[in-house]
Amino acid sequence: MKKNLFFGLLVLLLLSGCSSETPSWKGSSTNWTAEIQSAKNDKGDSIAVFSIKHIGNETELSNVTYQFNGQVMTAKGLYNSKVYPASFQIDSNSQKNIENEKDPITLEIKWNKDKKVTINLKKN
């Protein structure tokens, strides 16, 4: 009887530990790296927090656009008002609850008028 009770408690602990994991997606290319994580805002609602960072050899960037394409995550942005340094990074969030997002999420980035890349972000 004690063995069954112990085994049942162990299974419950393992299951509750697995359910608290925060979903995240990561991906990279030669010039860019990106990450999306599920988080909670001040009200306790689930949101998507994302980061896109330039890791390429260009010394300056201009006309940077991005678009996430997932079933839930569809954020996009445009940075074309000036020239940016090579250390360019976007940190932002979306009011999307991405906990049920399917794998993968694609990210399309365009920059310097003629550069374009699509990155597949894989769920971790």
C-alpha cells in the first residue's frame, strides 16, 4: 500500500513539473538569431516576448523589416527611418498567447534593400 501511494505521488510530482515549462522557440542564420518565449504580463496573461539580433558582418543596417509567421505568432515590424549599427537588436513583445503554437514558426527578415532570409524557429 505504501509503495502504491509513493509511486502515485512520484507520478504526480513528475507530471506537475513537466506542465510548468515555459515554451520557447529558437533559430538562427548566418546573419541573424531569434528567440521567442512565452511569459506573463503584469495581469498574469500569457504573452510572447521576442528578440531578433543581427550577428552578420555588415557594419551598417538599413530598411530592416521582420515578420513572424506561425499559427498564433504573427508579429511584424519595420525599421526604415535611419541607418542602424551592426549590433542592431529588436526586443519586443506581442499580446499573443503562444503556449499552443505549433512548431515551427518562420521568421522572414529583409535588410539593406536587397538582403532577405527566412529562419525556422524550432520549439525547445
